[in-house]
Amino acid sequence: MLIKIVKTSDCHEPDVTPESLYLSRRNLLGATVAGLAVGALPGWASAEDAGRYPDVESGKPPAWFIEKLPATQWGAMTVKDEAITPFKDATHYNNFYEFGTDKGDPAANAGALKTEPWSVVVDGEVGKPGRYALEDFMKPYQLEERIYRLRCVEAWSMVIPWIGFPISALLKQVEPTSKAKFIRFETLQDPQSMPGQRSGFALIDWPYIEGLRLDEAMNPLAILAVGMYGRELPNQNGAPLRLVVPWKYGFKSIKSIVRISLVSEQPKTTWQSIAADEYGFYANVNPTVDHPRWTQARERRLPNSLFKPNVRDTQMFNGYSEEVASLYTGLDLRKNY
Ligand SMILES: Nc1nc2c(c(=O)[nH]1)N[C@H]1C(S)=C(S)[C@@H](COP(=O)(O)O)O[C@H]1N2
Ligand SMILES: [Mo]
């Protein structure tokens, strides 16, 4: 069976996180959540916005991002009683196999990704197909901050303040035809800047592909993100445009998107193609349906360590049942994992 041959590939890691990664970290949570401490302010943001995440570094964001930021609606649909994961952890413990399979590889290697200029193609079953420069693609949308849990299928989780806009707003713009039943997303393919695409790690048939049913994509929780922690997305987190679907396992939240297609058939997604018995199309977070090789009943909330394992119970739909459970009435979630 395929998965036995390709051990290193699988979207799993040992249960013990290297403690050195976390033991030395300052705990920034109190300060960042309350937004009280104002550190070095990046020149591009208003003092108030920068004060939300005072310890976050930023390069020089693109002009379109700076222009949109002041009108951003902060803190919508927010996880209120759980600490935000420190920026350092959210940007140095990543899955982005285009840049390598170790958690530190994306931070180490994604600097080579060129995100400006960037274009996005919208095609398939839409009334208004097109190819857009990112700044034009973004024009119709107002940005919102959404503080969401992110639960990886590997049983770790974080809480991340994203900046983005609902996919429903995009669908309104592009006018899906009556044949459109799914939305399919594609990541950039560029072996020159993405070492994972040219390594011997040939398991993934690049580019990375993900998809949603159209009604899932219409759910207000599903967003396309262009930023996090009050700044633009770091490359390792999927700059300049990524999907965030917080009630599904993290692998659905595809990074560095270059193509969005409305399609009539369920798209064949990357992890499903690698091991369909382990990673399904739906990938809804579900504590009662275990991965064949580990339990999904619990998760490690990062940052954690050997001494502070920070283990918590996994919630159905990652805690978003109220918003999304009705999408799946009548569907056997054990079969449609
Ligand atoms: N193109 C692409 N998108 C991807 C991945 C990837 O390897 N390639 N990994 C996925 C997985 S498994 C997870 S858990 C999340 C991690 O997002 P983060 O690194 O911003 O926390 O990105 C998802 N999106
Ligand atoms: Mo993941």
C-alpha cells in the first residue's frame, strides 16, 4: 500500500514536539490579546492597529494592503476565551510542503517566494472569468479580522487572527453558473522558488489542490486571507492569498493560491490523492472519527512542551457546530471523513 512505502511523506509527526522550540519562548498572550502594550510601531499601520499585535514584525506591505487596512473590521467572529498563539509559533511551526516537510522548513525557505507581482485566475463555471493582478482582484473586498482556531489533522492546534474576506463575496462577483457545484483552488507551481517541488519528494503531484462544496464555500466562516496578526501574510503562511476554513482540518486551508475554479465535479484534492483512506474530501474536524493511525479526540494547543503539554479535547467541527453543522444533515460523517 502506498502509504507504507512513503513514510516520511505523511501528514503526521511524532506526538512529542521538540521542547527546545517552546521552552524558551516568552509568553506574549496576555499582551497581544488585550492589545494594550504598544511596542515598536510599524510605520505603515495606525497606532491603534499596530498596538493589537505589538511584537509582530513586518516587512513593507504592498500598497493595496496598506490602503485597505484602515477600513478593516477588527475582531469579527472571534474566539474570545482562548489565547491567541504567539506570532513566533504561528510563523515557525508550519506545514507548507512546497518548502520542505519539516515544521521549520517553510520559515527557513519561503523567503524565496516572490509574491509581487501576483496574479489570480478565476475560471470554470462562472459568468465572469478573468485573470487579475492581486491588487485588482482585491478591489471589491473589505477586509475583516477573524480570530479562528486552526486544527491540523496531525492533532495540534493554534488560534490565529486572520485578515481576509468571505468567499461568498468573491462568488457574488464572479457569478457562478448553475453548473457550478464545487470550488477548486490551486497553489502556485514554481520549482525554482519552491524546493519541495523539485526534491526527490515526488509523492505530491504538484500543484497542491483543494476544494469545497459550493454551499461550504458560501458559509460566512469560510474566508480568503491576505493577512494575519494585523499585517500581511508571511510567505510561510501562504502569502499573498490563502484559504481559511476553520471547521476543517488544516490541510484544506490551501496556501499561495493562483487559481480559483468553479467546477461541476468534486475536485481531486492533494491529500486525498496521496492516501484517500486517511484524508478525505470533507476533512471536517471530528473528535469521534479517528485517523487510522492516531486519535482525533484530543489535540495539543501550541505552544506546548513536555512539561506543559497543553492538551485539550477536540471539539466537533473545531467548535463551529452552530455555524456549520446544518451543511451536513443527512451525511454519514464516518464515511465522509
Ligand atoms: N499549498 C499548500 N497549502 C497548505 C499546505 C501545504 O503543504 N501546501 N499544508 C496545509 C496544512 S497540512 C496545514 S495544517 C496548514 C498550515 O497552515 P499554517 O502553516 O499557516 O499554520 O496549511 C495547509 N495548506
Ligand atoms: Mo495539517
